[in-house]
Amino acid sequence: MTQHRIYSTSVASVYPHYVAKAERKGRTKAEVDEIICWLTGHGQASLDAVLADGTTFEDFFAQAPAMNPARSLITGTVCGVRVEEVEDPVMREVRYLDKLIDELARGKAIGKILRS
């Protein structure tokens, strides 16, 4: 089976799109970073390092310090796909991140986005 191209895409190449989407809706880069750090267990310094070294999405999730166990509470659709039904583990993580960024852009409170 052929892997989706997102697996070999660098996080750094998509990150500006996440930030732009959030900022268009009055949210901040800091909130995007907070979401990514919550999901993956990265701190700001390690997230910055990942963005600087061109880490792919596949490696980003495989090497994440501590994927948040509460991410299983993320439900809903992204691009018509229910995130909780995605079987491929890496693609599910990508969809979780997409869903969190969508919620941020839609104005949802950060506490609710982080399932706290």
C-alpha cells in the first residue's frame, strides 16, 4: 500500500498554514503552538527544533515525547472524514491535529480544545 504524501511532508512546510488559518480568525501563533505541544508532549524549544530541522509528519508523531492520552476524546470530521474512524495511526494523528486547528479557527475556547 502506498503511503499518503503527508507522511513525507515536513511539519515546517504545513505549520505556516496552521498559523495563518488561526490568525485569519483572530487567534495566535502561541495558541497553535500550545495545541501542538498539548497533542505531542513537545515543549516550545523542541517544537522549534522540529520545525527547524524539517522533520516529516511520520517522524514527528513517531518521535513525539508523549502523545496526549486525551487525544482519543477528539471526535468529528475533517475534510469529510471522521477522525475517530481513521485506522492508520499516523494519519489519525494528522487528522487529530487538523481537527484541533479547525476548532481553534472556529473560535472554540482553548480549554475546550485541549479537552480540559
